[in-house]
Amino acid sequence: MKTRDRLRIAMQKSGRLTEPALDLLNRCGLSFRQSRDKLFLFGEGEPVDLLLVRDDDIPGLIAQGVCDLGIVGRNVLNEFKLSTTGLEAEPLNEWRPLGFGRCRLSIAVPQELDYEGPQHLEGRRIATSYPGLLGEWLRTHAVKAGVVTLAGSVEIAPKLGTADAICDLVQSGGTLVANQLRETEVLLESEAVLAGPLTLPVDERGDMLELLLKRLDGVIQVRESRLLLLQTSRATLEAVTRLLPGGPQPTLMPVAGQPDQLMLQALCAGEVSWRQLEEIKKAGAREMFVLPVEKMLA
Ligand SMILES: Nc1ncnc2c1ncn2[C@@H]1O[C@H](COP(=O)(O)OP(=O)(O)OP(=O)(O)O)[C@@H](O)[C@H]1O
Ligand SMILES: O=P(O)(O)OC[C@H]1O[C@H](OP(=O)(O)OP(=O)(O)O)[C@H](O)[C@@H]1O
Ligand SMILES: [Mg+2]
């Protein structure tokens, strides 16, 4: 296959992962010109292009070398890996978890059924769109069950009498409740991931990927972070510091003309609540600011 000098990332054309994936890439400084057919987005600043496809096709496109990377659910990536075990396929790697598209792959049974563990499924039929992941779980638990593969609307199968249980994605659990099903086993915790081959290409694309990974780390690490700024006297510094939400050591700066005062800057791992701020203020802090963090480059 002809080698490319531009990095090509496959992502979902239209679905749950589309908006958050584009937003993440934008935050990494990548922008794209839309082509008329919208299946290929040309990168404007950096040499990175996007291919817009069905999410199920993403791992295969990477394995074939048509794309260098893909943004896809771990559920789809791992199912693909299992479907190609033993074949001469390019092994795929999860380069980064991306923190969106969170869901789980679970087994659910009709609500009225007494479920007492995996053995309950022995000899039963389980409907799923993930035969590889389900098959692996059944083997691990030494359960022999029939796997009924369906492309969608899996939750309806028990009511139709075509299966006794299901194995499908769950997020809020609303679809299970609406179909009188009860979640009994979690097979996989999933989220969108950056997938790619095991090794970086040794050319300009590899350099670009390295840069992209650093930017992604900068964006992902700080996405939930807040920068807390406050002023305190040296006398109350210890009490104030003790109350700071988790994160690296705060930075202290002198305040011009007030030798007794210090400016404190702390990167907090998550949201800082009003309650926490009020407690810190009681301990002696004033002039407090909580700021969102957009980028970080260590
Ligand atoms: N509630 C949810 N249900 C299903 N998938 C979810 C949910 N929340 C997050 N996801 C993740 O989003 C991914 C894409 O979901 P979506 O429903 O858009 O896929 P799809 O219908 O297979 O789309 P496509 O048309 O690209 O094949 C899933 O593979 C999963 O990783
Ligand atoms: O736990 P919940 O929040 O209810 O989400 C889970 C449901 O969402 C997905 O279906 P989707 O809505 O994408 O429909 P589809 O299967 O027809 O694509 C998934 O296949 C479940 O059915
Ligand atoms: Mg799909």
C-alpha cells in the first residue's frame, strides 16, 4: 500500500461518538475543512485528516492500514480483536482512553427470574451483538450457552421468545427497565478510546502521532480540573492548605507591598464546591477564584 505522509484518523460518521470526538480533536488544535460528501475531512493546520465511517468498520480500517488511528468504543475494539484472534491480522492497541461514550456491556435477564450466578445461564440462549465478548465470558465461567447474534434491538429478544437472556450495552439502564429486564453481570466497562497499531509508523506520521498524544494528555488530564487562586496570610497558610482539594502541591507567590500575605495557586483534580470554598475562606483565605483549565503542557 502507498504510504501517506499525513496522519489519517477514522471516526464515527454520525452517532454518539461524533460530536465529542470532533470536540476533543478541536481542543487538540486540529480543525478540518468539510468535503462535499463529508466522508473525508481534510485537516487545515496540521497534517491530520479524518475518515468518517460506521463505528463497526473502524478497527478493520486500522488493521488494514487504511487509517493510522481510530476513535471507537472499547466494546467495538475488543469485539474486533476477539473476532480476529488466530487470524493474521495487525494487532491493535488502545493508545488512550478518551473519557466519553461511557457505557458497559452487561448480561440481563427477565426481571421475574431468580438469577443465582453464571451457572444460571447454562443451556440457555443469550441474544447479543457482541458474540466474541460474550463467548469469552462464557468460556471463562465454564458456562455452555447458545449465542444468538442480532445486529440491534437485542432487548426485545426475550419477549419474542428467541432468547432467555441478553448481553448488550447499558448506560442509564432505561432500555432494560422499559423491557422488564434486570442487569446481572457486567462483562466490560467501556468508553471511547484512541485505537491504533501496536507501534508508531517510523515517519512524519509517527512524529505527528507523538505530538497528538501529548496534546490529548494535556486536554484529558485537565478537562475535569479547576485552578484555584486565593490570597492568605502566612499565619493561616497551613490551615488553608490542609483544606485544599486533592492535586499537586500548591504554588505560592508573594503579594507586592504586603510581606505578610501570599497568593496561592492550586490545580484541583475535580469540581470545587461552594461548601469547600466556604470552609477554606473560614480558615483564612480571601479573594478566591475557581477557573476552568483548558490546556496543560508540563
Ligand atoms: N447508551 C449507549 N448505548 C450504546 N452505546 C453507547 C451508549 N453510550 C455510549 N455508547 C458508545 O457509543 C458507541 C456508538 O454508539 P452508537 O449508538 O452511535 O453506534 P451505532 O448505532 O453502532 O452507530 P454506527 O451507525 O456508526 O454503526 C457505542 O459503541 C458505545 O461504545
Ligand atoms: O441504558 P440505556 O441508557 O437505555 O442505553 C442502552 C441502549 O442504548 C443503545 O441503543 P441505542 O439507543 O443506540 O439504539 P440502537 O441499539 O438501535 O442503536 C444500546 O444498544 C441499548 O439498547
Ligand atoms: Mg455501529
